[in-house]
Amino acid sequence: MRVLDTRLPGVKRIEPAVHTDDRGHFLESYQARRYAELLGAQVHFVQDNCSYSRKGVLRGLHYQVDHPQGKLVRVSQGAIFDVAVDLRPDSATFGQWEGLVLSAEQYSPQDGYAASPSQLWIPPGFAHGFLVLSDSATVDYKCTDYYHPEDEACLRWDDPDLAIAWPQSDPILSDRDRQGDTLRALRQAGRLPVAAASVAAGS
């Protein structure tokens, strides 16, 4: 297993060891003791989510204000462009984003997807979203807090101040995601994650 830092402090790309033979492959996607060592003993997952989407669907950028969630994201089928945006007001990288391709299988380099299955750890205090690159994709993610629908906020996917380099300029969006707010508006409205979210393992 390899753990790689990204441009955003605390956000980590995790490459599990993959055991392959002529039958297929096997990997350990989560093991509590090992991930506690990687992410910090205080990281405790309470909810698992699964999202299935077709090609061109963009979900996000979502986060919770008073109940910020850390997320361990992996793709069990297909490929996505996964994005995290730092919303921690006291962070040196506030308002910056990181985008990585996550895939379930070993796609060939000419496909433009990742060479091997990877996971992305996104600490509390970040907005998260993804764009489906393959014909369809199944995204599984573990959360460190429960889902509170009344507490969820949506950061506009195409906020010009963020200038996220999405691989597609006309994605398929839900009505809610189409009406997301800019970072500037969310900050003015006091709708950023609570201050405690800026303290995350590995940040």
C-alpha cells in the first residue's frame, strides 16, 4: 500500500496493494487498524454510501456545515474525475482544489484513466464532487459523520473563482447542483464548515 500526499494538506491518495492472477484480482479496501495508522486514530467511520451514475453526470460540490464529514472515496466500477475543495478558513490552501482520476480497474494509459485502483481521503472541511468519465460508475465512500440533509450545502461546480479544470464543460446536473452557490456567497452567508473541521488527521 502506498499513501501519496496531494497539493492540499490532509488530502491523500491511497493505493492499496492489488494481488492479481489469471482469475482476476483481490485488494483490501479497508482495514480499521491500518487506516487508523494512515489517517489518525481519531478517524472513525459511521456511514457507508454508494452512488451509481451514468457518463457525464457531475455530482457536487457537496459538504455539511455543522456536521462536516471526512470521506474515504473509492470507485468499485468505472472511472471518475474526483474533486476536493479546501473550505477551511484558516487553511493556507483555502479555496484551492485538487482533482484526481479514480478508477476501479487497470485501464490502459491511452484511456486516460488511473493505472490502478486508488482511494481518496478527504478530511472534514472540504467540499467534494465527481464527474463520471466511463459509461457508468459506482462510487463507494465511507463517512466520519452521519448525513444531515438540513445541514448540507452545495458549492457551485463552475464557480469562476475556483476555476476547476473539469474534463467536461456541459455535465449532467441535478436541479440542486445547478443552483449551487459560489464560494464567495457561501462565505458571506456564514455557510462554511465549522471551525473544528480545520483540524484533520494529516493536515
